Amino acid sequence: MSEITQQFSIQKVTQIIAQSEVKVDDVFINELSLQQTLKSNYTALFSEGRFKHYFILYLGRSISDIYHSKDEFLQSPLPEDGETHIAPLYGCADACCVYLYVKVTRKQELIYWEGIGRNTAFINPSIDNNTDKGIEWLPEFEPLTFDLNSYNSNLKN
């Protein structure tokens, strides 16, 4: 895992949702939208079905606010030191569907994003076999490292 920390922030962006301009939160890494970066770097994976649409940020929201919170593997995006969690990252505007997950590890004062995965329930045809908890982890994802204090303060804002 890389020890070079990336700049993590949550910023407001304007999107057209249901034919209206709406300000919504998005994750930015080094001032680049994570959502746009994923769609550019993984064009084939984000060009069909629900994955081609704009996602609503779930990261940092109370898991009980998300319909799929009954999924036992979903946890907070801020694990305790030495722990790894799978947290909801992006989903639909109705808070009923989690589209993307992030695997988050904490080691002392650093947060590592070890992987980002798509919910296989929304891949057509579904590829549920050979996946961890119904998650298809993005191939060749380069892990990201964040400063704990910056990461935590952005999650709370």
C-alpha cells in the first residue's frame, strides 16, 4: 500500500437529476471527481445499465439510512485501527440501491482504499458467481491512501 497520501474531499456539484438542476455531494481526490475518474478509467464497466448514470454519494451517511443496510457486511467508512470495512460508496437517489462499495482499511493515522467494487445485482447479466459478497472489485484498481484527520473531517461535513 502506498504511503503517499492523496487529497480527499467531499464537494458540491451541480447535476441534472429528473430534469432539474440539483446540488449534490461527490468525492474528490486531488481535486478530481472520483465518479468521473471511474467512468473515464473503466469505460466498459460504467457504460451500461445503472452504472452509466450519475450516482448519489452514500459514503459517510448513516448506514441505517440506506435501504441495503440489512446487508450484514456493510460497515462504517471509518474503521478502527487495524480493521478493514466494506462501506457503501455510491447509490441511487432514493437510498434504496447501493451501486458501488469501497474496501477501507485503517492503519494508525492512515486510511487506505484497497478496492472499489460494483454491486453484481445491477450487472446485466448478473455475475454473482466468483464475487465477494455480491461485489465485483474493479480490476487493476490502484489503492489510495488518505490522512486520517482530513478523511474523517470531510466525512463529517
